[in-house]
Amino acid sequence: MNTLLTVRDLRKTFRGGRGLLGKGPATVAVNDVSFEVQRGTTFGLVGESGSGKSTTARIVSRLLDADSGSVLLEDRDLLAVRGRQLLEARRKVQMVFQDPFASLNPRWKVGSLVAEGMRIHRLGSAAEHRARVTELLEQCGLPADAAGRYPHEFSGGQRQRIGIARALAVQPDLLVLDEPVSALDVSIQAQILNLLNKLQEQLGLTYLFIAHDLAIVERFCDEVAVMCNGEIVERGSPEVLYKAPKHEYTRALLHAVPVPDPRRRRQPISQRRVDEQVST
Amino acid sequence: MQTRPSTATGLSTTSSALLSIRDLSVQIGPVAAVTGLSMDVAPGEFVGVVGESGSGKSVTARAVLGLLPSHAKVTGSVKLEGEEVLGASPQRLRRIRGGKVGLVFQDALAALDPVYTIGDQLVEALQAHRDVSRKEARQRAADLLDEVRIPKPVEHLDSYPHQLSGGMRQRVVIASALIADPDLIIADEPTTALDVTVQRQVLDLIGDVCARRGASVVLITHDLGVVAETCDRVAVFYGGLLVEEADTVTLFEKPRHPYTKALLRSLPRLGVQAQFEAIPGNPVQVRNLLASCPFAPRCEVAADECRDDVPPEFRDDLGRHRCLVVGRAAS
């Protein structure tokens, strides 16, 4: 196994000052974050809102600049490249966004949306783009006539498939998946996760998976890092991390997940009601 | 012991139900949002309403509160303590909303007015329902903030919504739902926008506070984990139809409707390493009149007759469901 992505000492501070009444205090969103992702595997970043997981994802995708640190894709530092090399780096790292209703331009047909990356990166002729779009849509489980339709004609799950096809169009090495299923219904989440698993197997893709749902991360990722207040507090394989969490925050997070088993309620509400009636 | 509905189906045969919905159908534009819904909530009961987006769960909540758009076509009956809500005058509806029935919405930031302080908003809500002085109302508001475990309640009366975190804001919304001592709280996805650790606190809070007051709760959610931990009884909605209802343990251990079964299988669970079991296809939005089982296109066991008509309701000791195949096999 070889390392595809190496993140070293990443740091990002957001300056205050967007408020009405002048400058607020600075926020350290990402504080000395380091991790590596092996080629062909899935690395999960979990945490609650404000933990810095999405900021990290955005820096890796070069949608945000870091204050310091490095993001190596193989041995090239994505944060240092400019011009033509930056364009090439952007091709290799593609992102799938959380909200499939907001991330697709409603005025474009699906075919153009999926082909946009190929046009920007000049990968082949228009005819080749059309052929590739058909292939991608099929690969992502969309109907053959999807290319000629608009995003609003599709359900949330199908739109997320379009988002995935769009990301795959430029043959990236790394997909940054920022909460790709959290906006979807439960029955659809599993479809999309299974699709991502299948694509990873077929194409040898590497995933950086950002999520807050611990149960999904457990099954989907080869390695997990738990983020809190901009720092990675714990890291390991899901088997180890979930069975024997070392950090207090990981334990709190795991404890908070609702368990879909009514017999394992911490304290059933009806029981609580009975207790209270007994005590009064 | 708590009051229980008199039958396992959750439908009361006497008039003891706090909320009693009979044969409710709602059509909004071309969409049949709810079809033939009957459902009861007994005093002090916690009922979960589960479904995907577009299943009709929020539309039902809005029908109970008279909050549907004026072009919605509503038929059937919704009774609160025996009094009909559908077609009630605006004045009566205003007394019901926030008075008899408290509301907790998903988005606490949208539910609160950004230009008024927390105290102003709670005082306004209380004075709309009770004849109390401003001073008394402020005292009552501070007590409530304390009850929903907001630290320094008196100081926070003068805070604006944006000065509070998401979890704190949701507590304020819960406080405003409770202010006129309602008998029923309808909570529509109250924790969906919150982080898990905050979700846990807010759920515990709703549970504790409502149990202490003896209020009934209808918890609308898409999260079966949340339901398993909080509700006495669960109703599962699909395509505007109540497809299955049973007490919580029965529903999780002996689900009967194919949709409930598939939903439970698709659930990611901590500590269970297996493939994700997806339900094929996409959720429906029912156009015009519902004339078949809405789940039939995605169902593994669907028979031809499932596509001919809306499946009838089957009732027994375990609960009720609307699966023709399962119901016929049992009889």
C-alpha cells in the first residue's frame, strides 16, 4: 500500500470582523492537523459542527487557503502549486458536496453539468465528452436519458448520483466527500454508500469522507479521525476506535448516538414517568 | 400507570383520546399529501411519526394546527379533546396553537424573531393566551428558561436569538411551546439540525419536561434511533399513507409492513459491520388520488392486486398495518 495524501501541520484561522460592530475574536478552525490516506482506502473525518472537519476538506480541495502546513498528493504540495500545475492538482482532487439541491446549477442540463470538468480540463472532443457522459451516468446508476434533463426532475438520491458522476468525469485520484449522504432519506443513504463502495473497487479511488454520523463512518471507512475544536483528538481503525475509545470526547460522541433498539433505552420515558409518580 | 389507548391499534374506541384524527385526507395542488389517516394520541403518551421526505408527516402536523395553505383540500376529522379543529374559526385556531398545542419546529433560528429578545418573545406568547401582567409574564418566562435548563435564565431574557448556540435556541423554542401549559406538544424534527451530543440533551429535555407535566408528545422524525429511545408507540408513514402502527418494541422486533422491514434493515447501527442494505428505487410523491399501495414499486413482495387499489387496514393485537400481502397471509 502506498500513501496518496499526506496532510502535515495544517493550520487555518478565520479572523473575526464580519460582525456588525467591528472585529470579533479570531477562530482557530484547524489547528496542527496531520494525517495520511493510503491509496484505494477511505479515511473518515468525524466531528460535530465547528470541529474543523469541513474546513480541512475545503483546504485539501483547494477551495480555501491554509495559513500554514502542507497537503501532499503523492509528493506534490497542493498548497504550493500555481498555474498549470494547480489546474492539474484540481483535476486530481474532486469534491462531492452535501446538498445535491444547492450544488447543481438548475439552469444546466445534466449532460452539461457532468461534462463541465472535462471541458475545463480539455479532456477530449465534444463527441468524446458525450460518450463519456453516457458511460458515467450508467456507471452511477442513472437512466440513459438523464443527460437531456434538468436537475429538478430528479430526486435527492439521483441528484447526488449526478454530483458523483460530475466529480468522476475528470478521472480524479482523490474524492473529497463532504457529508455526501446526510441530506438524504435513510433508505437512499444506503444506495449512495453502496454506489461509492462499488466505484472505489472498480476505479481504485481514494476517499476522504467527512461525516457526523458515526454509524455510517464505522461501516464505510478504513481509518477514522475524530476532530474536536480544530484538532484531531483520536485516530484509528473503526474496530478499535469504536470498541475502545480512548479520548473522552470520542466516548461522549459515541454515547450520544441514538440506538435503534427500544430495549436498549438508557431510560425509557414511560419508565421515567412511572418513577416520578412513585416518588411523589 | 400511564393512560394507554384502549386497543393495540392505538385507536381509542372511547372518547378518551386527547387528539383523534379520523379519515384525514389532504390534497395540496396536484399532490395527495395525506390519504385516509386515522390516528389517536392518548393523554401523556409519546407517539413517534416516522417517514421520509414527502411521506405526509409534516402535512399531518400542519392540518392539526390549521396551518395548511388555504388552497389545500382537507377532508375528514381532527378532534382535540372532542372538539373539531378542521374548519374552526381563526380565533379558535389561535387559541389552540400555542395554547392547547405547543409547537417545536426543526429550525429554531427561523422560529425565533431576530429583532426581539428572548424575553419579549416569551412574554408575547404568554400574554396571547393568559391574562397576566408583563411583570408576571417575565417571571414566568424566566422560570421556564430555568426549566429547560438555560443557565442564568433572568439574564438570558435580554439576549437576542443570535447570541445563543443552536442547542440553546432550540431550548428557547421548547420553552415558548410550553409557556401556556399545553396538553400536547408537536415536535417536527426538533433535533435534525443539531449535533448528536446536543440532540441527546434536547431529546432528554423534551422527554423530562413533558413527562413531568403529563403532556402528550407527537415526535415527527426520520430517525428511527430517536424514536426507539423516546416513544411509546410509532406510526410509520409512506406516500401519505399510515402503513404501520404498533408499540415501539413490537415495531422494531416484529415489523410487518415491507416498508418498515426494509427501513429497519437499511439503518446503519453502531457496532454492526455489514453491507448497507438499501431500499431500491426512490421515494414517491403521490400525484392526484392515491389508487394503489404507494410502496408497491419498491416492494419485494408486491402482488398485482397491490397496484389495483389502496390497501385496506389490517388490525390485530400487535397493531395495524396496510399491507395486502401480509394481511391476507395472516388471515
